[in-house]
Amino acid sequence: MSSHMMSIYVLVAMFVLATVLPINMGVIAFVGAFLVGTLVAGMETKAIMGGFPAELFLTLVGITYLFAQAQNNGTIDWLVRLALKAVRGQVAAIPWVMFFITALLTAVGAVSPAAVAIIAPIALGFAAKYGINPLMMGLMVVHGAQGGGFSPISIYGGITNKIVQKAGLPLSELTTAFVSLGVNFAVALLLFIMFGGLALMRQRQGGPSPSGVETTPFNTQVAMPASGPQIFDEAEGEAMTEERLTMKRSPDALNASPATGTAGASAAAALQPGADHAGATMQQIVTVTGLIALAVLTLVYKLDIGFVAITIGLILSILAPNVQKRAITQVSWPEIMLIVGVSTYVGVMQKMGTITFVGDSVATLTSPLVAALLLCFVGAVVSAFASSTAVLGSLIPLAVPFLQSGTGVDPIGFIAAMAVSSTIVDVSPFSTNGALVLANVQGVDRDKFLRQLMIYGGIVTLVAPVVVWFLFIVL
């Protein structure tokens, strides 16, 4: 067996092991990089560590640190209140509020499972109270998270753009971002129409739901989001028990503050009577200003996003050290471990020549378009059961030689198609986002809901790669 095939088999084994067992794939990848690098490729430790993505590490730490600050000081809760107040009793607008808030969270740097963990309990609580189809509401949240996930300052966007830039391929950050948002928005619109959204447009708060049930005003208690802002890693989240994911609904929990460790709890408390009058605090105004500054400094002035995010986070910590003292512990260390571990292993594969080997092999297929479709399918199927971040970190480098070989496949269109294929399938109940929706659904047969989620996830896994391949590669 060649060293190239050995490294590929080890990569496949990593995905399988991380899916079957609750082990962070980053840990497995670091061990794999060491073993394959030393035993198979004969590399020295210094050469293996040369694949460690220092810049990507700093980016991930910076943006997740800043997002933890925003959650701890109640900025996220404040934005939720503003959005709900803006709909003025239009029940049909609630699913879209949840879609766009979740998209905004991931767009400014929230890890996708963390954003879903915050918003899904609130959204599904509203679904139960206002007679909104819970499947539609849950899927709106997940598609919102994936829709905003490829902004230039997001986790997914940061990973994808740095890999493409390092490979020397044509890069269009906004193309990937808007393709992801557009596809997920189109799917959300279709779901809204199919699952009763048009009937909701005739309903207002306090009036009868489409099923005839009398609804209650917006300022009622809803389910509390999961504790801990960045706790859900995609590879580890699948192994979490429903008991850990299910929200505590005691009065004490509803009154807990983010600063004391129940992150996101004030989002539920904010929806109780009397909470709507609360205005923004100085910390929240500064946080929003900081997020705007992050976008301007990185997009317009091309400053390093990691350093800028940590700088803004430090300013927020100085302004409120007691509130923000937990932020560094709330950084998404499991997610970061996964990403940098896989990237290090891919670095070993690059030094071994495996990446070039795979790219040349794919390029020899009869049709480059078929090769591109197969890569999109692989990304979708693997991501439905494993980590989307790991898929992006491994499959895009594998496709680089194929894109550089003059096959005629547009790299920008391919990257956009691969990005959507590898993330839109996170609606699967075997992925963390889908599992979070399942864990927080209220007032329905959970087994039936699971079957519906599995069917929908299967359809998306089979259909989405073909659609995005045709739209952004063939056309």
C-alpha cells in the first residue's frame, strides 16, 4: 500500500472514530499527524508542526472570545428583544426573526452549534405557544445559522478563505458568503410555504392559531437556551445525551444571568412581562460598535481578524472586568482543537504529496464536472454524520490540485458549491445542530419528529449537492 493511500485511509478512520465515539477529532488528528508523519512519511517533529495553522488558530480564538463577551453582557438578548418588538404582533414574522438572528450570530463569529443552542430553545418555545409548525421553526434556525456561516469574519468563512488563499486560488469571500445565505434563504422560504407560513400571515398575537388554539402575547416565558455559549463542538455534540441538551425550566434557571454561568438565560427572562422596556446598556452599545468596527477594519482596511477581535474583546473586558472574566474559558476550545488538529494532519498530507496525488487522480476522470459533483457529494454525506468544520478543512485542500490543473471548473463556483454542500446538511439529526433542535422541541411526538428530521436530512443530503453543483459549477 502506498504512503498516499495509507494517509487517506487514516483520514477516513478519523471521521469514523470521531462519529462513533465521543472523542474530539482534533485530538485524533494530532495523533494521526504524528504517527503518519513519523512512521509513514519519515518526517521530523518540526516538519509536522510546520503544518500547524497559527493564523487560523488566532482567528478562531479571537472571534469566539469576542462572541463570548457579547453573550455575557446581554448584547445577544438585547438584539432578540429588539427583533421581536419590531414584528409588532405578526406571528408569521417570528420564524424569520429567528432565521436572521441566528444568521447574524454566525456571521459575526459565533460557532454554528453555539448559535443554534442559544436560539433554538427560544424559537421552539414560540412554536409551541403560537401553533407554528415545530419542524419548520427548528429548520429555520439551523438554515439561518448555516446561511450566515460564511461571512468573511465567521468561523466557516475564516477556514475556507484562508485555505483558498494559501493555495493561491482565485478568492471571492463575498461570493461564498452570499451563495450560502441565498441558498439557505431559498430553502427557508420553501419550508415556510410548505409548513403553514401562509396561514400564519393571517394570525396575530393573542388570536387563534391555524389549528384554532388561542395564543398568548409575545412577552411570555419560553424555553431557556443551553448553558455555555460555545460548548457545542460538532464532533462531540452528537454524543451528548438528551438530558444535557434539554433545557432546565425552573424559576431559578430563568432568572440566572449570563455572568453567573447560565449563558443565554437572560434571553428567556427578557421575554417575560416587563422586560421589553429595558434599553441597551453602555456595554451592549460598545459591543455592537465593536462588532461593526471588526467588520470595517478587517474588510476595508484588511487588518488581521484575530488580532482585531482580541483587541476589541480586551476593551470590553477592561470596561466590565467582572462581567467578562469568564470569557476566556468560554472560547470554543473543543471546536478550535478540532479545526487546528485536522489542519495539521492535512499539512502532513501536503508535505507527503498526498494532496497532489488525490488532485491528479480526480483530474484524470473522464469529466471534470463529474469529479466536482463527486467531491460535493462526499462533503455532504460525511458532514451529515461528522463535523462540517473538519470536512471543510480536509476536502477543500484535497480539491486544490484538481482546481489548479486546468480542468475548466471555476474555482470560485466550486468553493461556493462545496461550502454549501458541506454545511447545509447540518439539519441532519446526527449533526449537532439537528440534535439541538430535536432535544428542544416541545409538545410533539419526539419519535415522529425524529423521523421527519431524518427524512428531511436525507433529502437535503441527496439533493443539495446536485442543485449547487448545477447552479454554481455547470452554469
